[in-house]
Amino acid sequence: MKNLIEVPIETGTIPHRVVGNSGTSKVIMLPASPGTGIIAGAAVRAVCESAGIRDVLTKAHGSTNPVNLVKAALDGLKQLRTRSEVERLRGITLS
């Protein structure tokens, strides 16, 4: 339970572009329009499905070791922030 993370999801996709790194693996995740589905390899697809993401585009660069890809995808998901969270952290309102 201590390793669970909360992933912000807006209308079935991620709120913004994010890059996750682990070792020599790099995973780029992009928000997708509704109905696109999960465009990802097997390792990253499993992570996205587990998180409840329905629409996302991903690209893996560097090493394609599945263990590193999963760690990189989790690193990227940990970096996600919602608009309201960014406004609260910065102390301003975004237009």
C-alpha cells in the first residue's frame, strides 16, 4: 500500500505531456483525444491500464528492457499535476 500513487486523469487521458526516465530508458507520454485508446508497448500499456488511463500516446526511447520501461512510466505518472494543483503550488491563477 505504501507504494501506491495517485494519478490525475482528465476525461480519460493524462493532463499534460510528461517524460519519465529510468536507467537508460525514457518514456514520453502524450495526452490523446477520446477514442484513441492506449498506444503503447506491452510494458507501458500494462501500467497505463492499471492506472485507469483510457487514451494516451507513448513512445519509448533508449533501452527497451521491460523492467526499466515500467519504472520510467511510473516516474512519468508521478510527475503529473492537475491545473488546480499547479495553481495552488504557484499561488497564481492560470489563464
